Amino acid sequence: MGRITSLLDKIRLKIGLGILAVKVMIGVSLILILAMGLFTYYDMVMRVKFHLKEQEKRAYEISDTVMRSIEYPMLDGEMEAVQAILEKLNRLKGVTVVDLCDTAGTIRYSGLPANIGKVDDSEVTKKALRTSSLLKGLEMVDGGKILHHAMPIPNEETCYKCHGAEKKILGVLTVGISWTPIEERIAALRNREITLGIVSVMVVGFFLTLFLSKYITRPLSTLTRLSDEISRGRPGFEFGRMLKCWEVEKCDKTDCPAHGKSKIMCWYVNGTLCRAQPSGAFPEKLDMCRQCIVYRTHVGDEIVQLADSFKHMLYRLKVYEEELKRSEEKYRSLIESADDMIYTIDRDCNILSINRYWTRLTKLEADEVVGKNITDIIEYKAPENVYSIVRKAFETSETFVHEEHVTIGKREYWLDTKYKPVLTNGDHISAVLVVSRDITEHKMIEGQLFHTEKLASLGSLSAGVAHEMNNPIAIILGFTELLLERFPENSKEYEILKTIERQGENCKRIVENLLAFARIPQKASIETNVVEDLQKVVNVVRNTLLTNKVDLKTDIDENLPRVKGDSQQLEQVFLNIINNAMSAMDGGGILTISAHRSADTASIDFTDTGRGIPQEFMDKIFEPFFTTKKVGEGTGLGLSVSYALVKKFGGDIRIKSQTKEEGKESGTTFTVLLPVGE
């Protein structure tokens, strides 16, 4: 855009036009070029169709002539005459091919004797042989286009004595006409039309330039110069010669407020003492001033009137500006002293203003965020909800209250947010005032209480259910094993019993997970070498990953200190996360395992390139029995048990995930945080 503007400025300076005139001239020229280009294109297309139709007609006539000419010589067996006829027709103007080939595509007779015995490589001829249909089409031959016309030779009764009655056709007659001369004529015509179009554009541009310069550019340049001065806050800029009322009226009242002021007209001045006695205030006295000779002399054309209107608007704006400043200072002091995030946004969620608490929370100053989108500063878990609420606030003028889970910087917050439309001029909504209160601590306490109660209830239930189910499942598996020995492996009964055994094993695994979940103590102070634990798990799953086409990459700090945790239980946690990653990468992918220390915490990351976890499932991922796998493929207890095991040792598990539907590359990262041991 900057280069286009620079180019327009150069054109304007060279030919003395305003930028608006240059734009109009270029726009008209482009319209003319487009119209003439479309006309030329349409004309070329129609000419090509016309010539193609004519040449196809000519090719058909030649083919028909050949067929009629060689009919009797072929019946009489005079093949030399057939060859002579083809050679004669090949000498016609524009005719490049006259070939007669058999059903195998081999040329038997040709206008060019050198082609006899060769295989006809024309696609039109080949298709005519396959379909026994009359075909035509343009083809590239030796760098030039040829219009091929392929006419099948039917096997009629008069031909049966020599060729038999089995064949439908005896061969194909192909006639080719050169397309190059026609292309050259069309190209010459096209170039002529383009030249004519360029000349027309230049002529129209010249006369348009003269017209714009005289009737538009000069008056607008003067008005633009005046508007520019007013926008800079210079209402005293004189448009031409400024009339002095005391000189026009021969007035000697030097105590008049307008006397001696040569940069503002007297009807703007309050309390004037002129002869018509319009001594009131502007604009009430304007009707009387319009009868004054000074006003009638000054108000010339429309440009002068527009200049006076600009000056009046500037005067009024200054008055309003002072009032707004006083009001703004009053309310800003209230907003700046609040302990809530208070800011305003427009319809597109772009930030318009912020308060001091915003800066304290985000560590960003106003000049760093104003004008940016709120979602670029605050990472919302569901940004589409914010856009939806803001749109509704603008459309309905209603106030909305919403709890939001966000990330500011690297820290997560829960905010209780109120969206209130800001009304101006009665019912026009200029912005939305957003007040966000930090309720993170309250949410954390609430979540901990809920999770603790749920786990306690579920632990008791799980222990009872698992204990009662363990014995029946063991009996089912035992009898199934005995029955399997009585039937051959390829029998229907054996297949049914194997199905029972598999489902019994699934039940057994569920019971084991339930018991493990129920037996997790509240606290533990065991320490382990997490690097060795990770290495054991990697060695176990390496072959399984290869089988599932998953590439394994590791970045493990070998000098990691010992961490709080049980070796066997942490290996179970790592194995559960790796199995989930493999399930998310059905067609293969990359699994990256990294382990590093951060302050007093060891961080182990498991990053996959799978399908990702939808945002609506993120809050449920650690809930017992919740799973996104198919029925029979998962119990929904693996991550619950893993989460409880890590929490037992004072650690945490965090998840970051993205699906393809959310506009980015899909994948999930599970981060296991474990406290460093003593």
C-alpha cells in the first residue's frame, strides 16, 4: 500500500494534479482497460470458435471427398490409384496429413509415402479406432497445432469378400489441417486491438486530466489546505482576504469585542456593538448577522462557507473538550483506585483503555496493549465465548456476567467478569466496559473440596465393588480356561470362549485399577531416581512404539536429582501416559519425552502429535471412568490413578492440547511435575 501511495505522489507532482484526481484518472483508465480487455478476449474466443468450425467443416469435406474418390478403386483392387488420390489431396493448401490406416493403427496409404508402414500416433485416430466414431480435435505435432479429422471406414457387404463380415470397421481415414496460419492471423488481430485500446486510454486520460485540473483539483486543493490547518488547531488561518468589519462599516467603536480581531469573524464573537445591534451570543445572533453587509460580503462561494463551518466546529469542540477533560479526570480517579481489572473494548474485542490494576496483574503498560485484541494479551480457554458475549452486548445493550478461566503471562486465573455496554448519545453503544475480579483462590479451594469429596466417595465405592467382583471374575476365567482345553482352536466354541476370556480379562483389569485407586494413601515420602524409572519405561515400550509407527525422541537430563515418589508407581504413571499418546496417534506420529529441572521441581514432558483433546473434555480428563476411547478399549481409570499417584507425592499433572479444528497443529503435552527429594 505504501508503494502505491508513493507512486501516486510522484504522478501528482509531475503533472500537477491532486491525489484524488490521480486516483480518478487511474480508476477510469483501469475500467477502460478492463472493458477493452474483456471485449478483446471475447472477440478472440469467438474468432477461434469460428475458424475451428470452418476448418472442421473443410476437414470433413476433404475426408468425404477422399472416401468417395477411393471407394471404387478399392473395390477394384487398384490400390495405386488410392495412393495417387491421397498424394494429390495432400498437396492442397493447409493440408498436412492424409493417412489411411488399418484397425491396428498402421498407415497403409498416405499422402506422404514416407509415412506408409508407420503407426499413426494421433490420439484422435486412436480414439476413432477404439470407438468406431467420427472424431476431430487439435493436437500438437512437431511444435505446431494440427486439426485432425478421423473418419472410420465401415465394413460393408461389398467388402465382405475380401475382409469378411466379422469386423465393424476396416480402418480410419485421418485428415490433418495446419492450425498455425489461423493462430498467426488471430494474434495479429489481437495485437492490433490491444494497440487501439492503449491509444484510446491515453487520449481519454489526457482530456480527463485537463477536466479534473480545471474544475476539481484546484478548488479542492484550496479547501484541503484550509481543512488541514483547522485540524492542526489553527482557526486563525485566513482563507483569502479576511474582511474587517470595522473597516466595512466605518466603525469607530474600539471597545467592541470584535474590533481589531482580524483572524475571526465578528458573528462568532459574543457581545458585539455593531449598528444592527446583534449583541447576543453565537449562534443565537446568527440570524441577525446574516442581514449585515459584512456577512453578505464575506460569505462568497460554497468553499468559504465550508471554511467558516470548520472554524465554528473547532470552537465548539474546544468547549466540549474542556468539559470532557474535567469529567474524565473525575471518573478516572475512581477507576484507577479499584482493585479489579477495568478496561474497555470495541466490537472486535480490541482494547481501548485499561486501569492501573490491569498493569499490576499483566505487567503491561497502556501503550503496549491499547489497540491490540484482548485475546492476544489474555489466553482464554474458550475465546469464542468472549466474542459471542461482546457481540450480544452490542446488539442487545444488556449486561452479561461470566466466569472465565484464563492464562495471563504464565499463570492461570479464574475471573468473575461483567460486560456492560457503554452508551453514548442515548442509545448508541460505543464500547463495552469490562470489570474482571480475580477469584482464582476461591476457585482453587472450591475445586479442592469438590475433588476431595468425590475421590473419597469414589474410593470407598471402588474398594467395595472391586472386592465383590474379584472372586466371580476369577471363577469365570478359571472355568473358561478349562473349557478352552476341550475344544480345538479352529472351532466356533473355541472362538466364543476366547471372547469370554478377553472380556473377563478386561473386567479383571478394571477391578485392579479400582483397587489401586482405592488404596492410594494421602501422603508419602519415598524418593526415587526418576531418570532410571523413565529409562525402564522407555525400554519396555520401545518395540511397541515401533510397531505402531511412532518415532520416539528423548531429551532427558541425566543429572536430574532424586524426586519424591515410588519407583513402581511412577513407572505406572509414565506407562499410562505413553499408552494414551499411542492411542491418540492411530496412523503413527512422533512422541517426545523430555525431563529437566526447574527450581525445586522435576518436569517430565510427554508430547505427541496425535489428534489432540477437545477443549470441552479438558476439565473432565482426570475424572474416574471418563474416556474418549471406544467401548472395550479403555476403562477411564488410567489418568485418574496416575493423577492421584502424582498428587500423593506432592506433584501435579498438567495438560496442553490443540485439535486441528481449532486452527493449529494438533497434539497433546502431558507434564508431570515432581518435587525434588531431600
